[in-house]
Amino acid sequence: GAFTNHSLQSTNLSDDLQARGLTSVDRVNYIYDVNPAVGGPIATDRLLRSRIGRAFMAIKDNETAAAAMGIATSRYFVLGFAWSGFVVGIGGSMFAVLIGHLSPESFNLVELILEFAIIMVGGLGSLTGSILGAIIITAMPEIFAGWPGFQEMIFGLLIVFVILFMPRGLAGLLAR
């Protein structure tokens, strides 16, 4: 038929990955990378849409009013820090597997600026915006790899553009 793409015809993920030339170790790594990368945002989205997430939003909007409504703010602060620590821990373990080792040099000023840029471009407080920001900021060096020095200029222009014209990031555009 019109669809001759093997991945659309395959019913078994293992067969599909093997057809793409991945070894068994690659297949295991692929599964260990894809599950948290897809499952983490889905779990976070479900959490934010639950009663707990509504309490998080109430505390974010007005902590005093949330406490007056009977929300145990300190309990939800701890829960929020625990969830974010869990998500960051999973991300850190994936990063460690990717580079093969961890050292203080792995977390320099450039990495910190990139993490802030992801949040700024995507939009503070938005799960969808964070994902879009991560895709854009991560793809930029690959897109502009052929033009040395151009990456930094585009990166700087993007940050200035977002600060001046999109203070809520890409999430602000999506909210319209």
C-alpha cells in the first residue's frame, strides 16, 4: 500500500529497533531513555491536574488565601520539592548515563545558562512551554553547527527577543 514505512507496519518494538540497526544494548538504553522522557512529563501533567496540582496552583497564586481555605501549605511545599527532586534525579541519572561519568566540571556556568534559557524560552510555570523550550534550545546547536559563532549570536538574540516581546515565553503564545 501507500505506507511502506517499516515502523508503521511493525507490531513489535524490538523488531522495529532491530530493523533500524540497534543492538540489544542500544534497545535497552532506548527503552530506559524513552520511558522517563515520556513518562515524566505525563506524570507531572497528571499530578498538576489532580487535587494536589490544584493546591499547588492555589498556593502559587496566593499562599495566604490558600492557607485560609484550609490548604496545608507547608505540606504541599514539601510535596512540591519532593516531586521536583524526583524528576531532577531521574534527569540527572539519564545525564550520567549519557556522558558516562559525573564531575563538578559537568555542571558549569554554560549549563546553568542553558537551563535558565530553556525555562525562559518555554515559559516559567508551564510544562508544555518547558518541553518546547528544551526542544528549541537543545536543537539550536545542531541546526547552526555549520556556522561557527552564529550559534551564540542567535542564542543571544533569541533570549533578548523572548525577554522583550514574549515575557511569558512560548507558553504565553500557546495560551492565547
